[in-house]
Amino acid sequence: MTWLHDQSELIGYCAGALTTVAFLPQLIRTWRSGGHALSGLMLALFGTGVSLWFVYGLLRMSRPIMLANGLTDLQVLVILILKLRRAHLFKAA
């Protein structure tokens, strides 16, 4: 089990890369469609959870956790902005 512990940072970076990239298709879909079908509550809860994971990574001084969750939070922020912008455009029309 020592060899696995020695690879913990690498495992963290791989896990972070996969979970962050997994959210990218949703970002692309929202970019194209505006995200009108997305739940604002889900985005708020998910973004808050991801932010708390970032803080946890900061407290643990874990770069993989901070990097993955920081990038995911940016994606959530972009999706939220796109969703709000589309809602504003529909109200103006």
C-alpha cells in the first residue's frame, strides 16, 4: 500500500482532471442553448459544494483539490452567467 500512498498527488490530479473535464460538455451545451433547462437551484448548490471543496483543499494544502475545484467553479460560474443572460434576454424581448 506504500506505493499507492506515494502516488497520492498523481491520483488526485487524475481524479481532478476527469471530474473537471466531465463538466465541460455541460458548459458547451449551455453555451449553445443558453441553459434555460438547467435548474438554478442545482447550479447554486453544486457551485457552493465545489467552492467548499476548494476551501477544504486550501486548508489541507492539496493542490489537486484546489486546482480541480477552482476550475470546476469557473465552469459553474460561466454556466450561471450564460443562464442569467439568456433569462434577461427573454424578459427584454
